[in-house]
Amino acid sequence: MKPYILPFSEIDQSKLMEVGGKGLNLGELSRIEGLQIPDGFCVTTEAYRKAIEHHIELENLFEQLSVLKAEDREQISAISKSIRSTIENLKLSQAVELAIKQALVLLGEDETFAIRSSATAEDLPHASFAGQQDTYLNILGEKEVLRHVIKCWASLFTDRAVTYRIQNGFDHRKVLLSVIVQKMVLSDASGIMFTADPMTSDRRTLTIDAGYGLGEALVSGLVNPDVYKVQDGIISEKKLGTLEMEIRPLAGGGTQEVKRGKSSQQVLSDNQIKQLAEIGKKIEAHFGSPQDIEWCFVQNEFYMVQSRAITTLFPLPDTKGQQTPRVYMSIGHTQMMTAAIKPLGMSFFEMISDTSLERAGGRLFADITHDLSSKLGRTRLLAATGQQDPFIQGALHTLIDDKEFMKSLPKGKRNVKGGIFTAASMKETVKIYRRNDPTILQGILDSFEKELTDIDKQLSELSGVQALQFIEADRERLLEMAYNPTLLGAIISAILANNYLNKQLEKWLGESNAADALSKSLDHNITTEMGLALGDIADVLREYPEVLAYLSTEPREEDFFEKMAMLPGGEEVREAFGTFMGKFGMRCPGEIDITKARFAEKPTQLFPVLLNNISVLEPGEHRRKFEAGKLAAKQKEEELLQRLSRLDGGNKKAKKVMKRISVLRHFAGYREEPKYYIVRRYQVYKKALMKEAARLVEQGILKQNEDLFYLYFDELLQVVKTQQLDYSKLEQRKEDYARFEKLTPPRVLTSDGYIPSASHAGKDIPEGAIVGIPVSTGVVEGRARVVLSVEEAKLEKGDILVTRFTDPSWTPLFVTISGLVTEVGGFTTHSAVITREYGLPGVVGVENATKLIQDGQRIRIDGTKGYVEILNG
């Protein structure tokens, strides 16, 4: 039989399910040589299990709780209260009570104790659950200890603990509770130490929060603590708190709040700060990861009372044993895809990259160490990131300004290639600019279409290893298509024309960002065509109320088309969908991730956009707006040329400007084509991949088709070859992915965990405004609609869309909105291009915009200067 009591000295890694995460960590701490740990024991989960087993009333309450969602707050509160009350009225078994009493005698009858909860889903490497259960301090006497053990059991069902478990997918029945009974340290000072900065993920900086008395005042937020920062054993920063209160123990048990007079003295001396930091690094080394440590200080001795992993740090790329510093740049930020990507999606992302990539936290990073250590490499990086994401550029400047860090970087072969600016594409740029004829691209696009038809046919005739090897070998042709020099030359021509127009027209006419107005309603933009095509479906839907009503009921994916076809107008709408899917069915939100469900696979994700169009636009309005944009651009062109003609040398200037405007309008729309054809090719691959998934499910190797997404491509090939798979690896990958989804990836990261910050403050920014990057001119006021996914978008005319980032799947929403704010982006990213094309003011790169701006607030955005103002609370 499992014991009801375990002393700290008997707790090792095998005892997690008996003592929970916090108890396990105390056992580990007790084995670190030279560390002072207050003695104690754990009342094991077996005691808790014995107390609640076969309790019919609790079982019924657990069942009621299991069906609730995190937003069901009132029901959670009521049921949790009933569970707590029921547990608090439980009686300890004679065997459990005797075991606790015997353990207390060994620790000393006159001692007081801290009694803490330790759940089996607490203080784990990737889920802290910190503060979810209750803690009781300075408990005196065995009767009170026994009572508080039961109170700890009940605190497993506080509202906050229950809600947290629901949000993180933990089964309430499977989370068990151990109780820590530990000698009370009547501390003169106490606090928390983070061996890495939890706010910035900087592993180089150790942070200590310190206050007087017991730690509860600090943990509960009753005081502003002293804050000390230590780097490499040196105190780098000190901020003294306003410590006018402390919590002290009472002689008969319990605690009290005591007021203190103001003091300018540090809680800990400099020597004590350094001593504590050394202890922290020793604990971090033992656990092998950055730690969140609770400490006490009494009679000139430090005592460690708890340590847990810091779960909010973004993981570091694998340095592969390299000793020298490395610098990594987020690829997701440059590609407007900052969400976590499943392993198979990563493999295909890597397939289209001309740069070798590193994986971390479900994202991909480029190792730019050698690029930064090279003068030419730095110049190219700064130029490219200035267009893609100026916050990356700013972070790089922060590193470059650190002379000592730059000296430490090793020299070597540069990793980041030229992107679209290859030697071949620059050569083509000259030809395309001179000819200025968009028809020269049609032959290339026709060849892409033929190639896609050919590989689709070839792959359809293959299966198993042959199919996967075909995809593997096709990478070279995929890259040739993605980096076609003529197509890239057209895109570069438009970029150069855009830059010329903005620079020269401001110089000659004082006209800022003139190219924005000249870029409205471009031809040859495949993404704009998709938005217009969705508008056409919406117009068909308007004519058939029964079908429209059916869409509003959130129909099931699997039989949507069949059921719709039975309604009046169903066949007509189905035909409209078929036309759309033929050209755009391979697209979707986050489409660069091959594992994402395409529109053709999940058409219901289009419904919110369609219903939104119908509710806020008149029939045909989407196309009238497009034509109006064309007309506005033409009128702006004529106005600018007339103004130029009045200047000295005006005719010559006008001729140069007219040529650039023509180049801009002929070729700017082609920016979306490379990605469109990559996604088209992905869909051909995916069809073959899902055929393999179905076969592996049939053979019992996979449990469901989507399991395939948690294998990297090379692993998938091996599984198909060997017909063997360690399924536990997939289960771990799924857990990792769920955790990665919640993390915010840094733009730039060093191998020691430092995340350099960057600001991008523009000129003449009003006080209190939120600064971003201006990408589309104009000023607009409106209601902020904070939207995190296309599926949840509910917009009205004039709303300002606030989101993390946009990709082509968001384009149909641009017909409705009056302005755009994103957290990620630069001048050449999707959101910037489309806002200019639609003539909408746009500000991108507004860090934490979806948190700082609340849904429904009235805001003003200035797309010329690059800021957002919140006009009401």
C-alpha cells in the first residue's frame, strides 16, 4: 500500500503522482548540497484519494463540473462552492490521522507550520498552476494542522483553480492533491527570485523581489518590493520599494499585518543580494532550467521554501553544442505568420526557404549570427527588415550598438540570402522596367498552371514511399517557381517605382506617401480577386433567404453542400461556391502552414465573411468600390501630373513620374503571385499526404488523419518505410503545440535568451498615443473591433479592424472597414499592400495592440505618422 506520509528526504522524481509538483520540487531542493530547506513532509495524494473515493455526492458534482466551459463563471462558482463545502466536512481516516500526528512529533511538538497545497498538475515544467490553491501560515498544534490539511484539499476547487484547469484541459478527477507540512520560517525578510527575467525572457538577468516579514505581503501584492537585478554576479539595477507594511506571525498561531514607517534602506545588502543570486544559479543548474524561487531570510541565513520552472519563457533554439553566442531572427514576423506551426507545417515552410532555419517554440528562426558579424550582411539585414518589420530592424540596432556583444560574435558564412533581390531577379528588373508590359508575365503564369496539372497527375498515380520521395524531389522545381526571376523582377520594379514616387513627389510637391493613393484597386492582384469573388458569392446568397438562413445555423462541415442543395437556390449557391473553390479553394488563414484546413476542406470558415458582407454592403457594392478606387487613382495621377507641369522642368519631371505610375499599377498586384502558386502546389502535395494518412489510419499506425501533422516530413517518410511509429512522441508533440500556441514569439533572440527591445517612435506623436509603423496614409476615427481570427469577425461599416496580423484570407473584410491596426508587419507585408490598395489608413507593428485596445473603444488612427489614439475608455 502507498504511504500517507513522505518526508522530503524520501521524495524523488518517481514520486510526482504521490506528492505533486510542489512537493516533488521540495524533495529535489533538499538534495542540493549546502542549501537550507525548512524540514517537513508531504501528506500524499493517496490520503486525498482515500478521503474522497466512493463519495456519491462529490462524484455528481464532478460530473456537473466536467461539462462546463471557462466562460460559465456563475455555474463554476456555485458547483465549486458545493464541492469545497463537502470536502471540508470530510473526516480523516484513523490511519491518515495517525500518520500525520507521528510525523509532527518527529518535527517537534512546539513548532508552527506552513501548510501548502501541491497538486499533481502543479509546478510542472510547462504548466505552473502557481497560486491556484491555498496556503496557510504559522499553524500551531496538531488539531489545527489536521484541519488545515482538509482545507487544502478543498482549495483544489477554488473558482480560480477550477477555471484554470478547464482552460488548460486538465480533468478535475485526475488532478489529485498532496499537502506540504513544513516548519515555519519566521523570516525577517522574504521574497521571490527569478533566475531569468520572466517579462523579457532574458536568461542573463536574475531578478530578486524582496520585502520585510513573511512573503505573503509580497505575493498578495500588498507592498511594492525592492527589485534587484543581477547579471554575471554583478548587481546591474536596484529599485527600492515602498515597504510601509509587512505580515508578521502571531505568537498563538496565524498572522497579522503590521504597518512600518517609510525607509530608504535596502531590504537586503549588496553582499546578501549577490549571495542569494549565487544560490539561485545553483538551483537553476540543478533543475536544468530557469526557476521561480521563494526564499526567506532569518538570523543571517537564507532558506529556500519553493522552486518551480518559469513556464512563460520562450524556448531557445538548439545551439547544437556551440559555445559562441548566436542570434536568431523570427521568420514568422517577416512572413506575417506568428502563430505556432505543427511539425509537418514546419517541414514545408523550410522547403520554400532559401535560408537554413532553426526551430523553437513552434516557430522558425534564421540564425543571423554570421550576417550580423559581417558589414555587408548587417547592411542587407537592416535594409530588408526596415521594409518587412521595422521592429526587427530596431532590435538589430540594439544589438549592433552593444560593442562588446558584437565583438563576441563569430565570423562565418552568411545565412540570409537575398530574398527576392537575387542577381537574376535584379537583371530581370531592368528588362521589365524598360518594357513596362504586364503581358510578359502571362506566359510564366501559364507555365505554372501546366506544371501544377502535371505534378497533380503524377502524384495521383503514386503512393507510399514513392509519393513522399516525389514530393521531396520536387523541392527544386518548387523553389524555381517561388523565386522565378522574371516574376520577382516585376515585383521589384513596382517596389522601386513606389519608393521613387514617394521620395520625388514629396521633394517636388510636398506630397507625402503619394504612392498610397496611386496604388488603389490594382489589376492582376490575385488576393483582391479573391475578395471580389467572395463578394459575388454573397450577392448570389442574398437572392435565396432559405440558404442564407441555413448558413446562419452553423451547419456541419461534412454534409453542408448536400443539405444546402435541397433548399430553394441551393444548387445556384453550390455552383457559385464551386467556381470560387476552383480558383481559391486552396487558400485559408495561415495558409503558408500546410496543416491548416483549406477553404475547400472547411468551407464553413468562409461563412462569417459572407454573412458580414451581406449585412453591411449593398448588392454589387464591393465591385463599385473597386472601380471607384481605380477612378480615384487615375484622378490622383492627373492631379499630380498637372501640378508637376507647372514647375521648372515640370514636363520632364511629369514624364518620369508618369512612367513610374504606369510601372507601379502594372506590376504591384503581382506581389501575391509567388505565395499563391506555392499554396497551389502545397494543395497538390496535401492531397497525396492525406491519402497516406488515411492508409496509415487503416493500418492502425495512426489513430486519426490529423496525427500526420505532428510528424516532420523526414519522420513521416521513415514511418511509411518501416510501418512503425512511437505514438507517445505524437502525444508529446500535441501537448507541446498546445503550449506553444499560448507563447508570444520574440522578433530577435540570442542563444543566452536575451530578447533585444526596439522602439519605433515617429515624429509629432501625441502624448499617450500608441506608436506603430505608418503604411497607408490618412486619418480615420471609428469603433475598434479587436478580432483574433477571421472566423470571429463581426464588423460593421466604418469599424477599424485591430488584429495581430492579416494574410490573404482576411482581404474580403477590407471592403467593410475604415482602417487597420496590426501588431505585426512592415511596409511590404500583406496588410500594408491591401490597405493602400483599398485606400484605408493603416498602422502596423503596434505591439500588443489587441491587448492595449479594447473591443468597442473609439479610436483614431493616423496612417501617415503611424500612431493610434484611444478616444474613450
